[in-house]
Amino acid sequence: MLKGNSYALLLILLLLLIQLNPAEGADWRMYAKEAPLERGIVGNAYYDKDSIAYPFETKGFFGMKKDKSIISIWTKYVFPRTNREMRLFSYVSCRTREIILKSIISDGHYIYPPFLNRTFGIEPNTTDEKLYKILCR
């Protein structure tokens, strides 16, 4: 029989699985055109406005409340020259100016590079900073 903490863990895992499934009816908004990526690759960067969520809660004066300093978001890069795309599921920390990459889908396939779940600082004048400014106003 499951105890209270087990139910909470099961609920969190279920919610995470739901969030990791990018909806096809997404509201993609371009936030960077011809964004330079590594090795000279250029792509257009989009974020899914409908996927913006606040996955964590903090203890407030009147009980639990959403922690709006950490935002989960789906983004995608579309590469016009090759007509390919890559989708990323990330957490953006407004407090620490960092991105934690949680999932990557490239051409419809999940890929598992060694840098998943790693924290990346948001550098000035980058595509990441443009997204940060949109989400963390």
C-alpha cells in the first residue's frame, strides 16, 4: 500500500511525463532568427508559449504557492538549410540566470547526450538571454 510520500512521488512523475510530451497544437513563437549555434550551424529559435509552466512549489505564508523563479519550457530550433528541427525541454531559473536541459528530441527521436541535466549559465547577448528576458520579466 502506498504512503503519502509515495503518492506525491507518483504524482510528480506523472506530471513530468505529461510535460515531456510536446503537444502538436503548440503555440510556437520565434524569439531569435538565424541564431548561431555551435560549429557554424544557424537556426531559427522558437518557444512554445503554451508549454510555459511553474513545476515547483514553495511554502508561502498561506500554504504552498507556485515558485515562479523556475520555469519549464519547450523550445525548438529549426534549421532552414536542412529542413530539420530539434526540440528542447528545459528549466529556466530566473533567480540564478541558468538553464537546465532536461530532454532533447531531434527529428522525432529522443537523444541522450552527456550534458542532459547539466546547468548552463545564461551568457549576455545570446539566444538563451533572449529567451530569459521573455520568460523572466
